[in-house]
Amino acid sequence: MFWKMIIVMACFNSFAQDENTVKIKDTKVIEASIDSIGEMTAETYVNQVDLLRETIEKFLAAKKKVCLGEYAPYLLSSAGEGKLPLKTKLENKEKTQCFDELKKMHANYIENMYVARKRYLESSYKKRLEELARYRDQALQDIKNAYSR
């Protein structure tokens, strides 16, 4: 029983530690990832977008916490990667600038997701229309063969 308690406590401690030390990529890496979304081909969209979406959305949530003063600003730089978040209060000018950057990144993310999704849907729609045309042609050919006897 004692060992079961130790194992359970170790699991809870490791979970809590992982929650506080979330690794967040550098801002420039995230910006490059956001830009790469808009350049995705329809074929790679399905496989890559979910991976990028999760990373980018975590970053945007962390950036918002930085702007609100819940995380230290260095957390989102490569120098602060893996460090524990420290609560710091930003001055109004810094807060405004932080939210402006966040707004710009988020808008760019939404725009690039739209472009990639639109490209994917157009490609998918085109393939379905081609398939529909093949089915129509096959059905017409079957009718022609059935009545030409």
C-alpha cells in the first residue's frame, strides 16, 4: 500500500511539474510557422495543419498571459525556453505593444489558416467534381451499351 501511494504521488508531482514548465518556441519560430501555413499545398494540409495549430495556439495563449502579466516576457524568447513562468506587471505602454503584437500574430494566423483551408477545399472539390464526371460518363456509356443491342 505504501508503494502505491509513493507511485501515485510521483505521478501527480511529475504532472504538475510538466504543466508549469511548458516549453514554448521562440517568437520568430512561431511567426515562421504561421507564414508556412499559407504556403501549404492541399496534399500536405491535412497532415501538417494539426501539428502546427496546436503549437501556435499554445504560443498565442502563453503570449496573452505575458501581455496580462501572468508570465514573464522572457518566457517567449529562446533565452527563456523551459523556465518557470514568473508573474510580472507590464507598464501600460508595454502592455499595449504586447497586445498589438498578439493581435497582429493572431490575425496573420487566421488569415493563413483561411488561405490553406480554402486551397485544400478547392482541391478536394475539384477532385470530387472530376469523380462525379467520371461516374456520369460511365453511367451514360452503360446506358448506351444496354440499348445498342
